[in-house]
Amino acid sequence: MSNDHAKDPLARLPGYALRRAASATMADLAARLHAVELRISDASVLMLIRDRVDMTSTEIGKILDFQSANMVPLLSRLELAGHIKRVPINRKSMAIVLTDRGQELLIQVDSITARFEVELLGRIPEAHRAHFLPALHGLWP
């Protein structure tokens, strides 16, 4: 993929540029996580529940903005791989928690994502780095 944005007449449109940037960066992260046989959504769940013993699948879906229909196969995949387990919170709710195997995998996920984040921020001019996350957060609903 070329970095010559001058040839792309749509590159001046912020929404288009944001979509292209997100697509490129997520493809990069997905390729890195593939080395540990995870999808970005899988890694996101593992990172979110890291030290929690009280987080339900509904809460995970809300925080990560995943559709409820996608949560069942995602959690089933992680559970089948031995990375998570369900533990009763009370008579109605089950918490999703990391297994020992999931904790070990999370160490690798943390290393991969930390390297990715450093490289990502390194591509942004230093003068704009402090404003990068606040600007992105401003686009969230």
C-alpha cells in the first residue's frame, strides 16, 4: 500500500482518511495477533477481563461495543481454547474470567499490543501525539 496520498482524491475527506487509517492499522494488529492464534476481538476480551472476577458477557459486549449475537461464538471460542471460564457471581449471573492458560496468553498479547501501540504512535508527528487520543475520543458517540 502506497503512502502517496496525493494520488487519492478522497484522502482530503476526514471520514475516508479515518476509515483508511483504521483499516490499515487493524490489519497490522490482526496479523501480529495471528501469531498467537487470536483475533483482535479475542485479545480485547482477554485484556478487558484481565483482573476482573465479576464481569458478565453483557458488560463485556457493552464496553467493547460488540453485538450480543457475536458474543456467544467469541466467548465459546475462547472457552473452548481454555483461555476463559465462566464462574457464578450469584444465582443469575456468570462472570467471564481468565484461566491460568488465558493469563499466560495475556502476557504475549500485552507484548504484541505494546509494541504495536509504540510503533503506531511513532508514525504520528510528535507535536500531535498528546492530542491524538483526545481527538479520537471526540469522535465516539
